Amino acid sequence: MEELEEQLLSKILALEKERSSIINSHDLQQQQQDVEKELDALQNRVSELEHETTTSFNPPEAFKISIPVRNNYMYARIKKSLPELYAFTVCMWLKAKGPGAVGTPFSYSVPGQSNELVLLVALLPMTLKDGTWHHICVNWITRDGIWAAYQDGEERGASENLASWHPVKPHGVLILGQEQDALGGRFDATQAFVGEISQFNLWDRVLTPAEIASLANCTNHFQGNIIHWDEKLVEVHGGAAKQSFEICEEKMKA
């Protein structure tokens, strides 16, 4: 990040010199305007980088969502709309309440398509039935529909041709703990997740294996640039509860 910012600043300085050397004549007005536009774009990018540096690496909020029993009415909803996504990585910490409780940790529905994006852990090569906390990440890119799934920082499965060249549609409803058969509802208890969820984050890019491993082993705490784990963005329903909790502290104690 620092190296990229230095490169941008160097480019800005070079353009500033070019701007100062341009004489104010009619023939060179277009060139001056082009330089001004490029300077504005670069300075905006530097501001974005500074913002990312100060926000993306803030410590995540310490809470979890608890769904203690299987039913069709306990869930949490993310109060934020998604943009159109051509790639994504979604990561979270999960603790399933025993065998058969994994169900659907999250689902994303849009008008006209109730299963736009659904995580059915039972269909992935993962082992989450031991009643302990596990770090889960799934990434995908529209180009060739390439996807990969990670458990506790290690790749457990990967393939391609999953919804190739079809971006994830925007402005839907994101639910934790239930699978949606209609926009924002019509849940099925047999597909519900039972247990605890924490640190749900979503990025609009494919995280590298090293980045995923650093999240899983608690050496890094950067948060999703599309959705980050924020108590103000999560509302609970039907008896699901928010509880104070810090997963990395918990793992240190263990």
C-alpha cells in the first residue's frame, strides 16, 4: 500500500512540473486540461488509499450472533445493500452446534432470484461438525466462474464454471442463519444454521491464500470493503442474539 502511494505521489509531482512548464496559449490549453484531469484523478486515488489505510485495518468489532435452536424464524439481517459484484470473497467464523447443525450460514436474495448467492456448507469439502470455531472463506470470480473454498486458512476445494460471466446482482437481501426461498423470507427450518457466527466480511475481489491464512490465524484483522463486521449493520430477529465476543482472544485462551 505504501509503495503504491509513493508511486502515485511521484506521478503527481511529475505532472505538477509538466503543468508549470505549459505556457498559457490557445494551442496548449487542451494539453493543460488533460494534465489537470490526470492530476485530479491521481490525487483522488491517493485520498482513497489513505482512507483505506485508516479504515480497513481497524480492529473488528467484538460480537457474535447466536442462533441456539433450529427453526424457521431465528436469523440476522445485514442492513446494507450490495453493489453488482464481478468477484468476491466472503469470510466468517462459524461454530456449528453439533452434527447436522451446519445448514445455511448465509444467503443472498435479489428480486426474481431467491438463491442469488447461498453458502451450503454441506456441499463443500469442509468439516464443521465438531462443535468448535472454524474460519471459513469462499471466493469467486465471474471470469470462467472460478471458485475456491478455505477452512482454517487452508484450501479445501476449488473448481470453475460456477455462474461463469454472470455477476452477482445488486440491491438484494443478505441473511445470516437461514436460506431464503423468497426475498428476505420464507425460511425452511431444515436448512437453518444452528450455532454462532462472527466476523462476517465481504470483499469485491478474490483474496490471496496468504491474506486468508492471516485472517484465519489472527495475524491480520483487515475487514471487508463491501461489508464489514459492524454491530450497527446487523439486526437480529426471532430470538437470535448478539453477544460480546472476540474470536482471536478466545482462540488464544484455548
